[in-house]
Amino acid sequence: MHAITIEQPGGPEALVWTDVPDPVAGEGEVLVEVAASAVNRADILQRQGLYDPPPGASRYPGLECSGRISAIGPGVSGWSVGDEVCALLAGGGYAEKVAVPAGQLLPVPAGMDLVTAAALPEVVATVWSNVFMVAGLRPGETLLVHGGSSGIGTMAIQLAKSVGARVAVTAGGPEKLARCAELGADILIDYREQDFVEELRTATEGAGADVILDIMGAKYLTRNLDALAVNGRLAIIGLQGGAKAELNLGALLAKRAAITATSLRTRPLEEKAAIIAAVREHVWPLVAAGRVRPVVHETFPMAQAAEAHRVLESSSHVGKLLLTP
């Protein structure tokens, strides 16, 4: 088969579409013939040599895919050759075939085409596990999403609105904020021109956000704490603004607040399977009903993955970037 390889860490040019051995479905796995994959920030870090795949995972980038099952490994039940699926991966999505643990498979939602389904697994699993399973967002609460126009952000807006929450977003510029508003965002903050803490306080009459979904890490830690409501929950899922910061524990105590930080890629198989099962139960009916949809900015041939990486790094997109073999 063909796959995107990274022989030496570097810029987008380090991504090379080349012949590699076919994968084999092992115990508890299925082999998926890939129809599409998607580009995530973690792929950029891996390309740069900053984020190695976990032990046993494919060395090729790609944390999600859609496609058709072409082989069933030992110990797998409930799936058949020919089934159309999308999947959460620890790696290997930038390829024509990938072996996937059966617990990380999802059926393609009713009414959705196979390629578009590749935009779902990583963002939906990330948002559902952090905003709902960990932070426990409830109807009537306020969610602040940093990077509201990203793949994660566009999904977080829709899922939060689907449960009756109020949604605030930060994004860069009026065009991106307008797209967030189209998806249902209530409070629009241009991080280039406005202070999100002050804007959020004004919009919530001083209360702040009950839940914050943060991709920035250290750069925003103190301000996120300032923006939290009493009993608020801060869920950190990215470190685009650095990994080390000083925290005033007194302020955390005063607000009776909680901070969690999670990554999805390195979780044990059973934890990923539990998240996928929750997504299938709670999110898939919303997708099938048309209440939640992935936002796809552009689709590239997989051999042009380097160009897709350049677009993601430029932050000129809204939603997801897809790759097709």
C-alpha cells in the first residue's frame, strides 16, 4: 500500500507518500481500507519530531479515518467485511489501509457520506470525553471554547448547544466569529482585539464560564482561572501556548474550581473504547438527526498532505481538513 512516511522530522516537506508494507489485523482488530483521513495538530507535532506515537501504534501520522472493513482479525464480533465505518486511531490514518482496534470503530452515521465521516472521530471523542464525561457540562451552564473555529471548536459549539448550554468562543477575526455564530455560538470574542476575561464577565453579568475547553495551556492558565465561574471546570486539551505556568492555588480554592488535563492518543484501549461507546450512544443520534455536523474546510489528495499541513499551520481554515488516498 501507500502511506505518508516521516523519515526525518521537519517541515511539511518531510511528509512523503511512498510504498510501505500492508498492515495486518491482529487480535481484536479489523483492517480498514481508508476512504479518508483528517489532519490534526498532533500530526504536525509528530512531523516535527515532538510527539511520537504510543508503543505498538503505527508510525504513520493520522489519528482518525473513515473507510470500509476489508478483513476481520481474531476475537472480533459485531462487524463484517464491507461495513462502512469511521475510527479513532493512535496513528496510521495517512495511508490506504490501517489496522484498528474494534473498540475504536463507529458506524458511518445515517445520511452521511463516507469521506465526510472521517471528520468526526477525533473531534467528537475529544469534545464528548472532556466537556461532558469529565467536566460535566449541564443545560443552562456556560461553556467557553478557545479556538471556536477549529475542528474541535466547531464540534464543541454544536454539542454544547444540543444539551441546552450557552456557548462563548474566542477566534481570530470577524469572519471566523461569524462562522461560529452560524453554528450557534452566543458570545463572540475576537482574541486579537478583545480581552476574553472582560468580555465574558460582561456577557455573563460577572458570573464567568462554568466550563472552559482550552487548547492554549500555560499562556491562558491564569486568565482562564479568572474567567471561571464559582464551581467552574477548566479542561486543558492542548499546549499551543506552552506547558509551564504559575498558578495561584488561593484563587482556585476561592472559586472551588477544578482543572483537568487529558490527552486521547495515549489512553489505554479500554478507555478509548468506553469513550467511543459513549459517543455512539449520545452523539450519533444527534448526527443522524442533522443537529450536529462536521465542518469540513477543504479536502486534499493524501499525497498532498504537506499542503494540508501548511493550511493548518496558517490557521486560515474553519473546521477540518481531510485527506483522501
